[in-house]
Amino acid sequence: MRRESGSPVGGVAPVALRYFEPAPDLKPYVASYYLFRADVPLLDDILRADLAQLRFMLTGHGLYGFGTGRSVHTPEICLLGPTMAATHMVVKGPLHVFGISILPAGWAALIRDDASRHRDTALDAVDVLGPLLNDALDAMRCALSPALMVSIANATVRALLARAQEPPFWFTRLADSWLTGEISPQVDRLIGEAALSSRQIERLARRIYGAPPKMLARKYRALRTASALAATPEWPDEWDEAFYDQSHFIREFKHFTGLTPRQFQIDPPPVMRLTIARRRLAGRLPELAALS
């Protein structure tokens, strides 16, 4: 099993993040696994807008503050819907989390409920996916290695998929490609390629991705811009067409990352710093889903 490590800044550090591949048969549903550790009494950080997440709180507990203004305490096994704005995280440590990043096709198969009803919020995953997750949490807490945790996660996802429904892969493949294909995805192109009405496309996008296409295009435009900004401080020519002006760029960037572009480049908080490092490591693990 190949893996990606988010190396702690400056060598050994109290906050670290590592990524792992799911088993090949699970890659249509799971973007990646990850192991996050924060050996600190209190972690106050910002999470960018993201895919849905299933998080097993091996140790630690805290609070998510979502872009909607809603705050939710973290259950031991936490299901986060797709987020359409940055999320504020305050956690009492030491914190040790095993996470599963769920692709839209995985949401459609496993959760089934309309993703827009669960966006920008967190709930007890056991209430949605059943007590099997309690067994998985107990097993992960006893696991002696990350590799064993990944094996437990693979087995758990397979068991959940055994009772899942087939997702509309034709749409998720089309929409994933649309969102990752260019800096500023154009909604008309998605409608044209899907050969459906705008109303039908919006209904599918809300149900599977958690938001209408226009919001999704804004989200991935900002996240792709953040990835580019992490690699170079230069302003590429294509950004001129993606944003009306600099103030528009700054507003969109801060809405989806929680930071201004300058904060993002100069002094990002620890978790953001590690997720920025993921982009530099992604070339070594091209199997991880581009949508993540």
C-alpha cells in the first residue's frame, strides 16, 4: 500500500497529517483515507470547503463552526456533509482522528439522502450508517499500525456498500471531470454535456454534491486557485477571466478557504499548512481522486 505523508513542518511537530489510498475497488466511492494527529491541549484551526467526511475520533473532542453560523459538537463517529464554506474547528486534545473522504458517488451510494440537506453540518454517523461503525471505531482504537486501520476502513466501507444502492456514475464522472477540468467551470458546459435541462442538473447536483452547479463551480474555482497559489505567488493570466477583479478574488478565496490570499501564503494555521503540502505530494500518489 502506497501512502502519502503530510510531514510536520520543521521535522517532529505536534500536528501531523498522513494520507492513504483506499483499496482499488473502493476508489469510485472514497477519495482517500487520512490519519490526523494533534498532540496539543487545544487546537483552533480552519478547514477549507471540502467533500463529505466520515471521521472516527480515536481521542479528543471538540466543536465545528460552519459557514452558516451553526456550531456542532463532534460525535465520536462524525459524518460531515459536503461543505460550501470554510469551517472553524476548535478541539480539545490530544486529538487522533482516522478520516474517510467521501466522493459524491460514495455519498449517493452510502448516505442516499439529499446531500444539500446535510451540507455544512455534522451529525452522528451511527444514526445514519448503523452500529457497524461502533465496531470499526473499537477496532481502530486497538489497531497497532496505520496499515491495520486502513484494512479496517476498507472492510467497513465494503460492508456498507454491500447494502448500498448503485450511484449514478454517468453523472458523477461527468460532473467530477467538469469541476476539475478548468480553473473556472462553466455551468452551460455541464448542462450541454449532460443533455438535460438546467432544472434536472440542479436537482442532481444538490442531491449528490450538496449544492447547485453555480455554487460548486465557485467552490472549485477557489480551491484550484488556492492550490495554484500554494505553488507560485505569480498571478496566471487565466485568473483574469475567472474573477471580476481583485476584490472579487479575495472575497471568494476567503469564503472557501477561511483566509485571505496573503494569510494563506504567509502564515497559514497548522492544518491548512499540512493540506497545502498535500498538493506538493499529490504527484507521487496520482491514484488519489483529483476532486479531493
